[in-house]
Amino acid sequence: MLRALSLIAAGLMVSSTLAQPFDTATLKHSDALRQHAEQSDAAWQVLESLTTEVGPRLAGTEADARAVAWAKARFEAMGFDAVRLEPVTVPHWERGFADAKVTLPFPQPLVITALGNSVATPEGGIEAGIVRFATLADLQAADPAQVKGKLVFIDHKMERYKDGRGYGPVVKARGIGAVEAAKKGAVGLLLRSVSTSSHRFAHTGVMRYVDDVARIPAAAISPPDADQLTRMLARQDDIQVKLELEAMDKGKSTSYNVIGEIRGASKPEEIVLIGAHLDSWDEGTGALDDGAGVAIVTAAAEHIMALKQRPERTIRVVLYAAEEIGLIGAKAYRDAHQDKLDQHYIAAEADFGAGPIYRLDSRVNETARPAMEALVEQLAPLGVSLGHNQSWGGPDVSVLPPLGVPVAGLNMDGTDYFDYHHTPDDTLDKVKPESLKQSTTVYTLFAWLMANANSELRPIPPTGN
Ligand SMILES: [Zn+2]
């Protein structure tokens, strides 16, 4: 009885200290980390190494395997308490040769690229008239007689916004445009690149097929080439285009989620997850997408390990496999850790270029919002404000909130992101070192403060999103 009472008393004392989300020592270390991170070029070193030594790293390819080996070696050299590879079965698709040209009445080449997962054209290519739709919805509403035997051209322009919200309404046509076109008898899809740029690069990205609908080849054309086709169609209806794609389905391959952990001192079973995806498209060197994210979360862990003090919770860095071709690594992680998801304190992913980060959104139980406010107070000197509480956390971690895992979205300025996204132009020179450093500093403080927060983050009810 006495023992029970003293336990209750001890509990009360503990709960009175819970009033403060962060104790003094945690904040002192946070200041030291900020100073350290702001003077470090660790993230740049990681990014320069990955983009130079590995380069493009499409899931399932030999380059992807080299990226995994690179990440494992890097993590081991950094001195994580644990480094693990978790296998992920991924599709292995290769782009091959891609070519398109207007054959009649104004013969000239077009700049195109295959959409990821597309089938090849038949031997010798396809030559057909084109039919233009301003949006996917217009195609869906069209009379099949208009589409049958044609190459469907969807010409939906993407709007530029800091938060990238122009992407969602347009990218749907990339995902299901070929299926919708094929349902009406089209022979192929030409998609205006999902892009905010006016440069002559075609932007790739994943598309998908469904059972029972013919698999037609699908390619993106550069924005200026889309404008060119539109001008031709203004002159006459019958514009013939020849399309040749060599795209290859090479079956399945094994890739890996690469995981590094800093073990927590007092709550090692509780996980603060910071992630990014290791794979990239094959055309650029994946500097912005998502080498920058890899560099940010890797360097954040490196900064925390340089501190003599251990975090209370475990900090887990996850470099996801095969994000680009359908969140394959994300789903594998979710399934492999299914029975431990309730031990994930919070998760966040950097996958929107190099930054800077200007706002933190969250998805936590309402009673934990004061902890988010206290967190953002520490990030405010870096220019970060608090946003809403409906965050999705980033593409790979977005599969976790439906299972109750709290997430944070550390929003990066993406004003220029879709100028380079999924093109040969996504290269190291597009990354601004100062932005990368700011984002890394924010992730460092986020991971440290969340790993040491006194607040309870409780699983939030599934919303089915
Ligand atoms: Zn990405």
C-alpha cells in the first residue's frame, strides 16, 4: 500500500514536469545543434556524393543496387547504432529509346519521354492523327467516335504555387490518362508534361494500367512542344504524329529500404522517423528528387550523433525504395512494421526539393497541438511557422496516418520544384546550398526535439484518407 502511494506520488511529480514539452537541457542541446548545423556542409557532401558516384537510380536497375550499397556504406561509416536493409520487391522497368515526330502536314521532331511503366509501341512505331483535350475530364466526357484510332493529346497546363498545389489537379491525367484514352479506342497517349517550366524538357512520371483495358503506349511531351501541337491544330484538324517507344518491362527485382538508427536512451522502443526516398527517375541525377531529401535526413542524423547526448527516443532514418513507381518501399515498410506502428511517435519525410522549409503542418491528437506550438517556437528563428493539423507527412509516410501514426509535414518552398521535376535537368547545380542547409537544420531540430519531447502523442483515429 505504502509502495503504491509512493508510486502515485512519483507519478504526480512526473506529470507536473510534463507541463513543459521540452526541458531545459533539451533546449540547450537544441541551440548547440542549430549552431552546429548552420555551420556544417554535411548535407551538401552527402548530396554531392550520391549524385556524382551513383547518379540516376531508377528502382530495380543496377544503379538502384549501387544506391543501396552507397547508402549502407555511408550509414555504417556514420556510426549509427544499427543499420539494416529491408527487402522490397519492385518492378523493373526501363525507358529505352523514345521518339516522336509530326509527319503531316508540318513534319518536325517533338521532344518526348516515355511515362514510367508504359508499354512499348509495336515494331516500327504508331502513326496516327491526334485529338486534343484540355483536361482529363474533357477526355472522359468525349464521344468515343472522336477518339477511336487516334493518339490522345491531353494539354492540361500546371499552375505554379509555392506549396505545389498545382500538381494534384494535373497529375491525375498522367496516372490514368492512358486507361481513359484506351477505353475509348485510342492507340496512344501524348501528355503535356506535368510541369511549370517553359523549357524544352519532357517530364516523366509513373502511369498505370488496369486489367481489362488495352495497354496503350504513353509519353509526355515538353511544354513548348505541346504549344506547338496546339498551334498546328488551330490551323487544321488532321495532324499526324509518329510515336516510337522501346520501353521494357523487365519483371521484378529486389531493392531495399535502407534504415539507420540512433538508439534512444530511455525510450528506445519509441520511434521518431525521418525519411526520404533513395530511388530517382533515370533521366537526371535525382538531385532535387529526392537526393536533397536523402541528404537532409542523413545529415540531420549525423548532426545529432555529433552531440555527446543521446536522444530519449530512437531516431530512425528511412531511405525508402521505389517511391517513384508507386510508393512500393513505403508499403513494404508499413507491412513489415505493422505490429509496431503504435510505437511510432511521429514521422516526417523530405521529398520536395531542397527547401527552404517555411511551415510545419502536423497530424496529431488535438491535445498534442501545444507540443507542436512549442516545437515551432524553436524553429521560428529559421523562418518556420505553424500550419494546419491535417498533414499527410510526405509521400512515403502518407501510408502511416490511416493506421494512426502521427505525422508532421515540414513544407518546403516548391516554387521552382516542378520546373525540374522528373527531367534530365534535375541535377546538383539546381540545389541552393543555403536552402539545403536551412532544411537540414530544421530537420535536425525537429528530430531532436521530438525524440526528447515530454508530451504524449497518441495515435489519432484512422480517417480513411
Ligand atoms: Zn520524390
